[in-house]
Amino acid sequence: MDGVDPHIHVGQGVTRYDARVRNLLAGTFGLVGDLPETVATGCGLRVPYAMTSPRPESVTCLACREHARAEHLRLAEQMARLGGMPGATVTGAQIAEVVEHHRDLARRFADGTGHSG
């Protein structure tokens, strides 16, 4: 073996969806920033950006799957707490939808298949 890591990882900030932000800026303002060549991953490695994915069905690194599961659960709990605060600009239904989305992603990362069930 040549020492190349064959696994697909998640970026350390898996819940930030950097590619989605980049696409939004490009579509809205015509600004296109360069994607990083390498990124820090949930398991602590630095790998080429192309070897990462936020999609549970694509991630093969077990440590990264656990990191992503924990991050999505953390974000879901944070959103649930913050959504009920006075002055929130989103409805309870919107918060519930976001919370369930992140809890579902956490389940998908935990189950190892990437499919909700």
C-alpha cells in the first residue's frame, strides 16, 4: 500500500456546509472563492477536500462518522434551546423541522448505512 488514506471523511465543521455557502454567494453575488486544497477532519487528519463529504452514505471513516453524529446532535440541541427564546425570528415549526433534520442526520451517521429508517 502506498500510504494513501482510502477513506472518505467529514470536515471538522461538518454542520457548516461550506460548499453550500460558497454556492449561495456565487449565485447571489457572482463571488466565487477557492475551495481549500486540504481540510481538517473530524478524526483529526488533514485530507484533500475532495476526500470529504457531509453525506452520511458517503463517509467511510468511523471516527469521522462519530464526530459528525455528535456535531449534528449538538447543533440540534442548541437550535431547540435557542429557538424557544423570546425575540426569535423563526417559528416553533421551523425550529422543529431543523432540529429533526439534524437529529436524522445524526441517526444516519450512527447507523453506518447512511439511510434513515
